[in-house]
Amino acid sequence: MQKEQDLKTLEEELKHYKTLLGTVADTIIEQDVSSYPVFVLSRDAIEIGIPLNTEMIEGSWSVNASSLEEFVAKQLVLPDKVDDFKTVYKDPAVFLCLFIVDKSGATFVFIPRY
């Protein structure tokens, strides 16, 4: 139950920035960096992806742009799990893929872009 509330709070904090995050996701795809953009959100600085303007998100979230390929390179997604990841990955034209790192652990979440 708490996780659902935390997700709703995060979605509220991100609502004004979804367009920007969507533009970054589109750029990652259009420049053939990856077909699987991932945004890493953490309360602390984290060394995954390229930092976006960390002061942009309310609630002091650090936001980095990354990709499935980087997650595999850093062994956050194991090579034998790539196909599973691709199966659950939602259409990036409709959803933003977030990898949320907080005190309770880390999880992938998909939120609507609009």
C-alpha cells in the first residue's frame, strides 16, 4: 500500500516534467542510442546514465538518462534476462520507464507520458 502512495507522489512530482523526459526518451531512440530508454531516479547521486538537471524535479530527486544497454553493461540486468526485460518494457511513445532507487531498494516502474 505504501509503495502505491509513493508512486502516486512521485507521479505528481514528475507531472510538469513528463514532456521533457519524453523528449529525452525520443532523442535517445531517434539518435539510435537505444530503443529502451530508462530514467534513473534517486534521492542521492548515482553513477548510472547521464545526469539531467537534478534541480528540476520537486522532492529533490536526482534524474539520470540511461538505457537497457547500460544496465546490461553494469550488470543491473543480466544478459540472460534481456529478453524478459524487453517483453515487459512498455511502448516508450506512451510510457516512461523509471528505475527508482530509494531506501527500500530499487524497482522498475512505467508511468504514462501524458
